[in-house]
Amino acid sequence: MSRTEYLAEALAALEAAGRRRGRRELETTQGAHIRLDGRDVVNFSSNDYLGLAAHPVVRAAASAAAERWGAGAGSSRLVVGNTGAHAALEAALAAWGRRAAIGFNSGYAANTGILGTLVGDGDAIFSDALNHASLIDGCRLTRAAVKIYRHLDLDHLEQQLRATSARRRVIVTESVFSMDGDCTDLAAVARIADAADALLFVDEAHAIGIAGPEGRGVAAAQGVTPDLLVGTIGKALGVYGAFAWTEPAVAEWLWNRARPLVFTTGLPPMVVAAATAAVEIVRSAEGDRLRAALQARVGEALAGIAVLGLRASANVAPESAIVPVVVGDDRRVMECTQRMLARGVFVQGIRPPTVPEGTARLRITLSAAHSREDVGRLLEGLGDLVRDGLISPPAPVPVPRGTQTR
């Protein structure tokens, strides 16, 4: 018997539970209209919220950088992989955020790498129950005590802070949550952090580019300056990578001690140059126009969902491009995905452990590149699912009570 036979058995168990993940092949550039597995579809599953992934200016910047610096960085940025393209991106990010900026290869790398440089044994982290898997893993890697507070329950957060005698405290939260599209009250969280002398770490992955002045996120919209703010380049900015906004001394500390930055090859210069072009677009009048178009599409989708007698899985925030519709059963949500695909609309079904048990959902994401007609096709497909009994009027959604399973 193979020593890895147990993994085949585990895969079979996933299949039996309706939770085995498969692969799809994208045959075109990313966008609102794509060819997926040989089928032309309207795409409601991408995080390309502003439609920048195929923007001609972004693509041209990548091509020019490839001509100048080649395809790869060649080494860690701390050795010989830090090109002028990397420096230009961090300068552009710092000017945009009005704070020091440091780049990372991904949001996952940033979240797993930064927290461990801030705290360790004898310290405590206070993490929202629905934080992203990268934040959960980052908390676990610190060796600090990790306290989970109920989703958006700031009274519970304050209770836990009062009960700790930890040397240092860090509050960790997303601004817009990736699976529910709801938003935390960062101004209130900041007041709690100040009162408890706690660092505030905010992941703005799903808000950067689409919320706040110049798309600087929910924190900027609410007048909050977290000790560390992580943003992604791979969602609304349409490229790849991530960054942290913080104070200069903290950025320098991360440069020296954040393991996913120190011990990995730098991002390809063409990717970094494309990201710089995307930042410039997001800060411009074109960025304002794209954000307005996105908000219009989100409003149309929410209104249509309400007419169908449905509602999103949580209170979708105005800052969000994420509109999830809870189906409940794992197999049924994937049947919904297949039925929508047959209509030429792609909406990915999301199952546990990404979301809590019993809350499998269609995670609908809107883009500024969608048209009203695209949203109309989405709503027609959802209407058919309702009429065929695959989606029912909502029952109360279970709320995680201080556990994290992802």
C-alpha cells in the first residue's frame, strides 16, 4: 500500500461530501466577459472589481518593463532583485496612502509574514471570527495567544481585551469581509484599540481601490489610520502582489524581518510596473468613474435580488463589490453554479471550510466592466433558480461564535 494512500481516501471523503474542488481553464484575458472551459460566459466570480486586469495602459506598462528588466527578478529583493520598477511602485503606493509603503509578493505572504514580526510569546492577538485564512494562519504562526471575537461584535472584543494581561495586544480585522461583503466599523475599532493600547492591523484587500477617497479604502473613508494596513494589488488593481502602509520605522523593520519578504524571489518587474500603472489609474478621474460604475452595478444587483425575495448573506456594505446569496447545501450550491453556467453566467459556489457549515453560497462579485444587461442576465438566472426551488427565501444564517475553521 502506498504511504500516501490516506490522501486518496481523504479526497474520496471530500468527493462524498460534495466538497472536492476542481479546476477550470480560463482561455481569454480576465474580464467581465470570458471564455471558460470552452464556453463564453459573463463572469461574476472575479475580484477584478474595476476591470483593470486587461486595461491597455496596465498591459503596456508590463510589456515595457519586460523589455527593460526581463521576465524575472532573479533573487530576493534584499539581494539583487530590487529593480527600479520595485522602487517606483513603493514610491507610488506611499504617495497614494500618504504613509510609508512596502511591497509583498501576495496578500497571503503579507498577512502570514507581518504579524510574526510584531508579536510573539507573552503577547495576544484579537481576531474577528470571519477573518481570512491568511490572517488566521498569520495569527497561528506568531506563538502569541489568539483570542477570537464574534464577527463584528465589538462588545465581545472589548470584553476580551479587558480580560488579558498580555504584554502587547494586536487587533486584527478585515474592513470588507471576503465572503459576506459586510464591513466593520473601523472608527469604533480604532477607539477600542486606543483605549486598550493595542496595535490595529487592518486587511483592506476587498476595499482598496473601490472605497474611500482615491480608493484608499474604508480606513481612509472613516478617518482611521491603522498601525498597519495591508492592501492587495491582485483584486481591484487587477495585477498581482500586496503592500503594507505603515510608519517608516515599521516598514524598515518588515524589510529586515518579514520572512515571506526576506526569503523569497521578488515579484517580476513587469508585474510591478503594471501595478504602478494601475495605482495611477485608480487615483485618477478614470478611477472615480470606474468606482461610480461599480457602485451602480452593485445597486442594481442588490435591488434585483431583493425583488426575487432573496437577500445577501449579510448586510452588504456600500464599500463592497461582493454580493453573496446563501444556498445552504454544498451539493445544491454547485448545482446552482452549473445551472448558471448553462445560461452563460459564471458564479462560483463557495463551500465549507471557506464559509461556515450550512452557509454554502453563490459569491457574486460585480465589476465596473459589467453592463446593466450583464446584471440583468445574472438576475434572470437567479430567478430561474428560485422558481425551480434551488434557492429559497432566506432562513437565519448561523453566526460563528468565536471559532475559526479555515
